[in-house]
Amino acid sequence: MVITSDLDSHCLSMAAAMDQRGDWPERSAWIRDAVDVLPRHRFAPQRLWRWDGHAYVPVDQGSDPVGWASEVYPGPDTATVTQVTDGLPTSSLSSQAVVVDMLDSLLLEPGHRVLELGTGNGWNAALLNWRARPGQVVSVEADPALAETARTTLAEAGATVDARVGDGIQGWATAAPYDRVIATYAVERIPWAWVEQTKPGGRIVTPWGRLGHVALTVADDALSATGWVQGLAQFMPDRRTLGAEPGFPQVRARSEPDGERAFLRDLAPLQDDVHLRFALRVALPYLRMTLARDADGLNAWIHDTERSWTVLSAIGGGRTVATQGGPRSLADELEAAWDTWLALDRPALYDYGMTVTDSGTTQYMWANDADKGPRWPIT
């Protein structure tokens, strides 16, 4: 087994890396104290999973303690996979930098009543309990086995959390209302139950769209919630959507190509500029993109999960060709959304926000101003 001093060394190295990057938030100094008291290795199961380039392979604490410790502390921006189902990761210890960032966005105070959606292994719930105080946190987990394991781990850590089995989309009405609601998995639309179960003036923090996380404040009349994008958060989606989407090969097989043309802009920003990628996610929520570089340059495979697709192929000399098929011209739509972002003076992801109203039926993203800025519906 890894001795405590070795794990402490890994833990300190992670903290130092976050120190160097300025990842510990000044306004929420409590988070570092909580992480020091409740380090992530205390919530890691004995079997973790590592991607070997082809599949997820087990890494057991008993047989490979050094490898296990490295998986628990892979670096501030990397999650630790704790569960794999049918070859896909279905639970993880989220990357430490993102956990810290989202807890900072929550603006949690002692005495707040908190609802967490997605207990997982219990680490985030323990950190919430440390700040809000014992008995103030309800955590909902869809997987009964994970929930039971989390109860045991939380009890061993001295955290008094009410861990329940249920559908996080429904929240947990029995213990409502809450001052704060936080989800540990990404959603495409905000469940209205989360708004209903949050007090007016309360705050909801959740990953959205698998790329950023938002913090919404419930209006005084409780009829809407609105707020800004807070940062990056590449969390797992709701487990019901895992593996549900077709990949590019499946979509490509549904439509024949209908010609090709030159694509006259540099693809590098699609890889390098997270703000552009976020803007495209907002404007083209159905778009899925994979990038890869070869000897001729950067290439992109794009589809809409239905019948439309495009391939942007580097052909050398800085040239790119677009080939596309299906009812939508995805290369054209990509260029139009890109041009809109440029015309808006390249807003950063932090310049975007979200509004949820009409009992959740109306949800939209906006840029720069919630009332006067451009809007994009969330479908």
C-alpha cells in the first residue's frame, strides 16, 4: 500500500501546482482549508481506471500503489476515473482545479442549506459539509452502489451528509428549499425542479454543455434564474446520455457527399481558442467536432448527431478543403457562427450568461447583457 507520507507528498505537490497557477480563490479561502483537511485520496476507491490509448484498464491500490497514487493526483486539470461501465467512464473524482472553481462560484456560507446533484464518491459533498456545517447538505446519487459507498466514506471522514438515491434531475423536494444547489455533472438544459427548490436569491451552479459552468441566481419572485458563465468545467454528462449519441462514422454513413469547396480560414483557433469554441457551442449546440493534425495540417470532422456532416481536410500549403453531406451545410453554419463571434468583438466565455424562465420552457444564452445582448435559444 502507499504509505501516508507518499500520499501526503502527492497532495502537497497538487496544492503547490495550484498555488503556482493562482488557482486557490482569495474570496473563498475556506476551500483550501477544506481540501487540506479532506484530501481527495480519502475518497478514492481501491480500484481506479487509466486510459491506455485503447481502453480503460484497472489500476488497483493493492497491486500498484504508486500507479494508484498517480491516478488520484494526476495534476490540477485531470479527473480521476473511478467507475467504468461498458467501456465508458461513468463516475470520477473531478479535477481538483474545477472542483475548487465551482465551489468558489457557489459563494457558500456557513449555515446555508445545500443540495448537491451527483454524489459520486462523496468528496465534493464532504467539502460542502465542511463549509456549510454538519446536517446542512443533501446529496443525490442515481447509482445505488455509489451512494452506499459514498455514505460509508463520508461517515469515515466525519462528514454529516444526507446521501440519497434518486434522479438528480428531480432534485430532492423533501428537504427543500435550499440556499445553494450544485451539480457535479453536465446538463444541456437546467431542470426547473432545481429552480423551484432554491430560495429566491439563492444560487445554482452547474456545468453546462460539457464545456463551461454557470452560476444562476433565482429571482426574487422565483419565476426565473439568470447568471453568468463562470469558467471551464469539462464534467461528465448525465449518465443517461452516455453513449447515446452516434459518432462521426455513423452519421457519415447516413448521407453521401454533395461536393467540396475551399475553406478559406485557418483552423488553428478551433483548437487553440477556448472562447471561440464556447461561442460555437452556444450558437451551434448540435455540432460535434473532432480535431487532429497530420503532416498537411489541422483537420476537423464535424457532425450534427443526425444526418449532416463535414470534413475540413488540410491538403498542404496552408490550404483546407471542406467536404460535406446531409441536409445541413455544417461548414457554412460554422463559418456564419464564427463570423458572428468576430462581429461581436470576440466575447470571452465569461461574457456569456444564461436565463431560465417560463417554468423552464424558455432557456437561452446571451452575450454581454442579459436584457439587451444577443440571444441563442437552448433547445
